[in-house]
Amino acid sequence: MAKNPNKTLERAQQGDPEATTELFSLYRPMLTHAVTLSYPGLADVGYSREDLMQEASIALTRAIRCYDPERGVTFGAYARRCVRNRLASVARSAASKRKKTAAPAESTVMGTPLIAKEQLQNLDRMLTDYERRVFYMMTDGYKPAEIAHSLNKQVKSVYNAICRIKIKAARLFTGD
């Protein structure tokens, strides 16, 4: 076990595999604790303890590589924060995947279900010329900033048009 964790950390940052192994042994209880706290919420979406331990280990490896003592934080606190952030990121990603799989398996255009040709024609009639150009550029895969540049408009204007398009589409499909 490391007698001087700071010296061990310096050696690990210089690429010494033995020093890295020592740090992993020293911080293994912290990794295990972080995984134990995260596991209940992630087990039901297919993550095993081993998967989460791997994610925590990756975070510790990055913490070792990126730690800067000049920032006024101890390595232990920095490593703990890195591991927690990594596991939180995994949880967010799992929640996002859960939402996507919970939604019906339909094709979408701008977040609304792919619609029949007649409905698309009805929507087309409801849109202003500007909204129509924005809509078709979005469906062609252009990003709002690219659309704004192409149409010589502000990005905010494009976002506002997208919002109006979504409102009009929702009215059309819900019958409001």
C-alpha cells in the first residue's frame, strides 16, 4: 500500500503502472461505495455491478491523469467527484435510452410521428413561407444554425419558427 499517496500519484501520472495499481488498491473502497449507491437505479436497465465498476475505474484513471494539485483540492476529493460524475452520466444516458425505448417505435419528423401524405399537405398549407422553408430544411437534416445562415436570419428566429411549426403540427394532429 502507498506510504505517501502524493508521491504515488506523481509516479502514476508519469506512467508508472505499479503506482497506478497502488492507487487503485487505495481507492477501491471509494469506487465500490459509489457503485453500490448507483447500482439500484441502473440494474433494471441492464447495467451490472461489473459494468459500473468499469465506468468508475475509467473515471479514476482519468482523475489520476488530469489531477492538478495547484487547484487546491485533494486528490481524494477530486477522484470522488470524477467517479460520481461519471456514474451520474451513465445514469442520465440510461434514463435517456429508457425514454427512447418507452416511446412507440414510429419514425419521427421533428419529434412528431411520421405523418401521412395528406396530413403533411395540410401542415404545409398551415405554415408561412418562412416556416415551410425552415421545416423542410430541418427534415433534410440541417441544424438551426445552418438554416439561419442559409436564410440570412438570426438563430433565435429559426428556433421561434420551429416552435410555431410544432404548435401548428400538434393542433393538426390532436384536432385542437
